Amino acid sequence: MLLDSIHSPADVRALPEGQLPQLCQELREFLVKSVSLTGGHLASNLGTVELTVAIHRVFDTERDRLVFDVGHQCYVHKILTGRRERFVSLRQLDGLSGFPKPNESVHDAFIAGHASNSVSVALGMARARTLRGEGHSVLALIGDGALTGGLAYEGLNNAGDSGEPLIVILNDNGMSIDPNVGAMPSHLARLRSKPAYYHFKKWYRNLFGSRPMRNPLYRFNHRVKTSLKKTLFPGSTFFEDMGFTYLGPIDGHDLSRLCDVLSWARELSCPVLVHVHTVKGRGVPFAERNPDMYHGVGPFDPKTGLLKKTGAETFSSVFGKAMADFAREDSRVCAVTAAMAEGTGLAGFAKTFPERFFDVGIAEGHGVSMSAGMAAQGLLPVFAVYSTFLQRSYDMLIHDVALERLHVVLAVDRAGLVGADGETHHGCFDALFLSELPGYTVLCPASFAELRQMLKQALFELDGPVAVRYPRGGEGRYRNGLLETPLVRLRAGKDAVILTYGVLINQALEAAALLEKKGIQAEVLKLNQIAPLDGKTLCGYFEKTDILLVLEDCFGAGCVGQRVAAILAKEGRAPKRLILKNLGRAFAPEGTVPQLEARFGLDAAAVATAVERAVGHER
């Protein structure tokens, strides 16, 4: 197999051109076989096979800097840079990351798990290269979806104006920027992407001297050309107005042309945008027919594409159904999401209530601000967003929502540890920053029943901003419905108290059961609401507590445990021994949630051991 001989990009560059189609075919076969076992991002990688091979034919990523945007499409890059044999560990604990990681390979220029930052990062690298007197190339590979994020335009605006040699590759696989129709635009696009076109353009401009725009004939020809471009290539003038030289649109599966155009882009030594059209799922029928389904996918049958696990009920799907029910009851209920209709469970809502469903693209800050505007005019907006992406809207949460105490409901999906996507996707900050924002109520359901009831409470019973945070996946053994008070006792005990919230209540209850077998009675308290924390209520449960363990799957600084301890200390009810079980200051890697809970001591066994040691010390 040809792929067996590829151990580095140098091997790719050494291949005869006639063998490249075979390499691309073997790459696709390897992707399907590998991702079918581990799960991962498939369709986006199938669509960028030729483009990635072309990049490694033209550039040396050991020296040149390739910045991915999001990084979903980096698998082929990883295969070609010596990591093929590690794909059996893709997205596994201590295995190969599903995103670019500089500490994993010198070929990974920058970590990339969130969208729209690539041009800004690449421009920073280009400026550093120039200041240091170095001569390598800098590329940003950005998808059309990432162009829905405002940061992308901040970067493009500054990069185009900078004059820095920089190549932005726009991988257009969905949102067509140039609605080209017919043979003429296609023919002109081919001409425009050839070096001869630019040699002629430079010669023609020089023919009229150093200030060609002063010449009437040049100005007339320039106006005619610009008018024609705006008609046939509306996207090109958009980027050229920003200061980029535009090359394209180019067939992203024509490897020979891709290599030619990328080579010419490097020689231009200015801000260049290469517009490439690709097809997500290319070459694999089931992925090409359903690219959204195979964007991020679990293990599947590589021949048929059928998932090995059927779709069980999840917190996201329960949320989506509850939203539809509440929308039927009240016409003010609206759903907002940021390019995550399927992931947040709102696809059904979108079909049933299209006039009340708003997908803002990868623009979380805008989503929060728009929701604030809707709330200010009397609607009941629910912004469904992954916890890790909500981080990007922090200023809007304060300025646009908190200051006016607007009734915006945040459905914070993927809260806590999420598993295989690793550091960039764990939702381990929202419990910290949302709890500190004035006026916010933060609810934490631990079961499907509680999610439905807390969402109803957030919409119709509470005022001001409310966040309902819940994990990825399904519920555990705890299946109770909402108990009305913010803090409830689920198990009595005299030797120690275990306090937690959300689905970690399952670990707390199991830990108490383990302790009981050893003669230790642990009380289990569950917080339904982590903000605001009511001191009077807390003190009612902590009249005399020698040992308190607070269990959380978030970072340590500013965690609920610290805030509870501060309240108890202020009221003279501080426990003799306080145990905070959380992530501390460490970013959790890839791995299953149970694996990560065990690693960070958040599982039942670790909790029971910590309590047992504390009880033994006190005795």
C-alpha cells in the first residue's frame, strides 16, 4: 500500500505526480476504517484530502506555519506528518488528539478547537516572522462555517491592510460565497488562477507608469473589469476590497491545479486568499449524502455507515422536546442557537416552529446580544449553546443581559466533562463565571425529569437571566424529579457530608453506599441551584459538620465549594475539614467521562477513599 511509505511530508513531496490519486484514495479508505472504530470527524476530513496533500506538496509544515480553523479537518494532516500508526488511539485517553496540538507534533502550529481565530493567529505569526527577519510561509485554513464568526472578519480586515505575506485558504464546502453559474465564470476562474494572468496584469499596470489611475484609458478599462468581476465573482471583490489578492474559485479536488495555485500564492508575497470549493464526505457515498450526520460521528460500520450504537435519549434531545412543548403553550418562547441545531436537540423545534427558531451561525456573542434584544421586547428567548462556546460571549452576558436583568434563558449544553474532544471542548468554566455574574440564577438538573421542570421554572417562574446547565449524553441512576428547594438532602449521615450538583450526584450516592459498607455514615446533599447561594439555607444544613467534601467537574478557582466554604466560615459554621474534589488547575485531556472522573478523583471510589481517610484522621 502506498500509504505505508508515507512517514513525513517529505515523502509526499517525493512521490511522482501520477501516484497522488492513489494516495488520496488510500487516505480516504484509511479515514473511514480508522474513524469507524474510534468515532471522530469524518465528512470534513474526506472533503479536504486533496487540499491537504496539495499543501504538503507545496509547503514544509516543519518550517512553514499552517494554522487550522477549528481543526475538524486536520486528520489527513496528522496522517501525513507521521502519526498514522497512532490513529488507533484517536480521541482516547492519552491518545492522539482530534485537533491540532503543538505539543504533539512540530507540524501543528497552533491548537484549534474553536472557530474563527485562524486569520488573527496567522497574522500574528506573519508579523513575528517579518520582525525576526525569517522567510517561511504562513497559511490559515478556514472553512466557510467559521466565516459566520465576527472574529474572522476582524482578522481578515487587519490582515488585508497589513501587506504581510500571508495565505488564507477558504475551504468553501457549504455556504457558497460565489454563486457562479455557467461556463464563462468557470473559464475565467481558471485564467485568473494562472501565473500568466498576474504577469500580464503587472505588465499592463506598469505600462501606464507609477500612477496608472491618472490615465483615462486605464481608468476606463479598470471600471469595465471591476464591473465584470462584481457580476461574475462577487466574492472576489469582497476580499480584494479588504486588501487580498483573490485566487479562485478553484476545484478543491483537482490536485494538480491546487498545487499550481498554492505555489503561485506563495510567490506573490502579499495577503492572498485562495478560494477552494470542496465537497464534505467526498468519495464515500454515505458520508457525501449525509455530511452533517458524519461530521462528528461515533463508531460505525465502515461498509454501510450504520452507527454501532442506536440513538438513546440524551439531555439534549429531552431539552429539544421540552422546548417544543413549551412553545406550543406560549407563543413568546423562541429558540436561538449558534450553528448547533442538531447538537443541541433543536432540529425538531426548527421544523415545527421555523418562525421562532434562529440559528445565528458560529457567533455566540451575537446570539446572546440578539437574545437580549428579544427579551427586551417581551419575548422569551432560550439560547442553546455548548458550555465551551458560551465562553466567547462573556462580555455580552454582562453588558447586554446582566446590566438590565433581562429575562434571557441560557440552555448550557455539554456542561462539565464531555469526553473525547478534550481540552477545547470540556465545559468546565461556566459554573464559575455564570455564578459570579450579578443577577444570574444557575440551575443544575441531574435527571431528564429535572431538566424539564427546571426549564419550565426558568421560562415561566423566574425573573432575570437564568442558566440551566446539563451534561452531554444520558442520565445516570438518579432519576428523581425536581425537589422545590435549592438544596436537598438525599441521604442522611452523621460522619461526613458530601455536597455536589448535576449528574455527579450519582457518584456521590455511590460513594455514600461504599462508605456505609465500612461503617461510615455520609450525608449526601444536592444543590439544585448553584447561584445565587443562600447563606441561610446553607447554614440550616450545616449546624455541625466536621467533614465536608464538595464534588465538582470544573476548575478549582472560584468553584462552588470555595463559595460554600466562605459562606459557612462567615456564619461561624465552617467544617473542621474541607475537601474540594475538582479539576484544580489542570485541563482535562481526551478520554471517556468515566476515565476522566477516575483520573481526577471525581469518581465514587476516590470520593469514598477521601472521606474514609478524613474520618480516620478525625477519629
